[in-house]
Amino acid sequence: MRRPVSAGETVRANRSWWDDAADWYQAEHGEFLRDVGFIWSPEGLDEAQAGLLGPIRGLRVLEVGCGAGQCARWLLAAGASTVTGIDLSSTQLTHAKALNDRSGLHPYLIHGDAERLPFASEAFDLACSAFGAVPFVADSARLMREVARVLTPGGRWVFSVSHPIRWCFPDDPGEAGLTVRDSYFDRRAYVEQDNGGLATYAEHHRTMGDRVREIIAAGFRLVDLVEPEWPDGHDRVWGGWSPLRGRLIPGTAIFVCERPAMLKAT
């Protein structure tokens, strides 16, 4: 259903959901994501070719909503001096530790809430999130401010989310997913709940304008907005993402932001 959901209920629901779903998620998508790989979206956009993060070598990097750490390990392999991943799900981090051992690449792993990053101001040079925490927190404006706080002046923040227009359509990879059903301006969360009405999963909608305003209000400069096109020959279906829909409507939005060099830490 669509309904308002508080920050506390969101955290409880999504921690529990991802702890329960992590085994299935990694079994279903692990091969596509690779043990060491940075895939931005179900369209398969690879950072190795896209270069949205800019130069990485020697940087201190934070991955927000790191899951099993596939991107974090890729960042280490690409030459980052240190990489830290934070995630709400302890089970996802258990998978990350196993993949660290298998790959020999060991980013730091932190169990925590992206709305309250447990790091000092200006602790990182670069931050990123590939379908990580941004849509799974109740107050994404606060998350933007937290990322701005922990980045050094001149630091880059790049994150991908479901394209906001997708919220108008049923989450169906087939023909049923091509007909507008809901208002783009309905900002109530998508919630799954138990028989007692307690949320077991919560994902929060922001319009494109909302996202831009939150970015700017946090002190960032938006330097690029990428809407990956569905590539020829890519036939993978991932939830509501499919070749049928991907050739007609955007499925992903990637926001490339920078903290201006003159911005002071708060």
C-alpha cells in the first residue's frame, strides 16, 4: 500500500526485510553484480566504463548502503586508499565479509543507519551509493546533509535510485507495467505490512524536483544527471526492470554531485 511511515518504522522494517532477503538477493543477483564490480543499475551501467566517480586512486571512499560490498571491493581494486561501506543489514554485511575473504579485498564494513553516519566531518574524499540507502530512509534530505558533512570540500557524491517517473507505473516488467496508475506527486511511501499493520518493508518516493532540491539544500552542486538507456542485447529482467520497459521509459536516475571547495563543514 501507499501510506506515510515514520523514520523509526522505516528503519525497523528495512533492517528486518534486508536481513531476511539478503541470502535470496545475493543468490539471485550476485553473478550480475560480481564479487568485485561496480554496477550502477539493472540496465548494467558499469562504473569501469561510465567513470561517474572521477579519479579514485588515493582517495578515502564511503559507500552508503553497501550491501555485500561488491562496489566497495571494486573501489579498492581501482586504487582507493581506504574504502568504508555502511549498511543497515547485518546479513548483507555477513555476505560482504565472505566475499571479502574470497576476493582478498577487505573494505571496512560498518553496521549502521545512513541518516546518522558514525563518522567525523570531512572524513572522506568521495561518497557513492548504487541503489543503496537513499530510497530506504524516511528523511533523504537528512541523508544528503550527513553525506555533505563527512565529505571534504571538493568531494564528489554520486548515487543511483529508481527513476522517479517509475512510481507512476505498476512494478511489473510486462505490458501491465506500461500503463500509468498512480500520481507522480503522491509522495507517500510504498509499504508492505503484516496483518497487524506493522510495516515490513518501506521505500520512499521523491520527485525529480525533490531530489534536486535536497541535493542543493545540503550544499552540493549537481554536475550531472544520468538516465541510463537500456542496452541492446541485455535481456535480464530484474523486478520491474525489463527490456520491454527499459526501451520506453527510464528505470534509473544517477545524480552526480560535488561539495563546493568553499563550503565549510557544519
